Amino acid sequence: MAAGLPVLVSDWNGYRQTVEDGVHGFRVRTWAPPDGAGGDLAAAYEAGTLSYDHYCWAAVSSTSLDLAKLCDRATDLVGNPDLRRKMGEAGRATARSQFDWSGIFAQYQALWGELNARRLASTENPEETAWLNSAPRSAASAIDPFRAFGHYATATVRSDTVASLAPGTDMASFTSINNDVLFIGARHRPELVVQVLAQLAQGPSTVAQCAKAAGLDIRRAIRLIAGLAKMGVLRLDLSSS
């Protein structure tokens, strides 16, 4: 942005405060499981039966980007010089007005003041006390990754999220992706996937419907559906979450 270039980023966490979609560039929507879907990962990591790398990969392998939208936005930028120039100029102006060191330092001072006021008020304000008491009960060093990053994604995969097959998807294409070294730590059981694909072959279905078809509890079904979205095997309907 400071260089006067338009940006193309994922709709994820800090980018929302940095990049205004359609003004400085584009943010591409993302998907991730909801808070609570990774409790077993947190427990396994805390117990030492899951390494940190696999703990992180379990979260990453269930987090996906809307690839079709990414291609559309890249095409918009490549084909429209005026749009690139307009967004680049807007980004440069924002970088200078909001992210110059003098502005950043003033924001830090405001933050320190806010945190100090919260600390002083926490023992007297019931709402602040309740907020502090709502802190995660698991160890901070081994928290459920979908709780830690619960507010990052555009939408969460829920029981009522609608999934549909990506064009050309079948068990052969799934098996090829599932056996790739990239997914060695998050491979999905083919006997479960075949049931999900059979359900989706009948038409778009909710995660709950897929769970029933595969005989899975909803938490495991959410992780499975999110993982298949990561692989590009299926697509998720943003309007349903």
C-alpha cells in the first residue's frame, strides 16, 4: 500500500483492519471450523501426543480460501489499469495517514490507557469481571486452534452450512489429493468420504446431512467437511454461515 500498489489478500484477521475491500484492493473470503471443533487437538497437544507442527497443520488443513473469487479478483486487477491505479493511490494515502510512526505511537498510547482503565475497573465492574472469567479454561499454550483463531475467518463451518461438490470431483480425484504428502498429517478416511460424496452427489447438503450420511458426530463432520473444502473437493455456501 505504501508503494501505491493494489493488494489482494485473504479476508483474515488483521487484513480487515488494514485493507478496505474494494478500496485498497480486494479481500477474498475464507472458511474455518467454529470454536470447539478442535478440542481434541488441544488435548492431544497438551498431552504431548500431537507435535506443535501437526497441531498447527490440523488447523491449517481445515482452513480454506474461495479460489474462484481469488481468480475473479486477480482478473479484475490484471485487466483494469485504471482500477489498479485508483486502488493503489487509495492504499498509499491510507498508509501515510494511518500507519506512519507518529500515528501508530498515538494509537499505542490510547491502547495503554484503555488497558489500564480496564485493569482498574475489573474488580468493580460486573461486566468486566464476567469478561475476564470467560477466558479459555484450557492451557494458553495448547488452546483449541479454532478458539484462538475463531474470529479470523470470514465464516465458520456449522451444522447448517451448505456444501456442494466441486466440478469434476470423484473418489479418484479425492484419493489423489488425500495421498499427497501435503496432507500426510490430515488424511481423511476414504470410507467416510465416499459416504459424504454420495450424499452430495444428490445435490447440495448441509453439514448435518453429511454427518448423518457418514455416521459422524457433528464435530467430526465439521472437521471433515472443512478439510474437504481445503482440498478443493467441495465448495461451501457463504450465505449459509
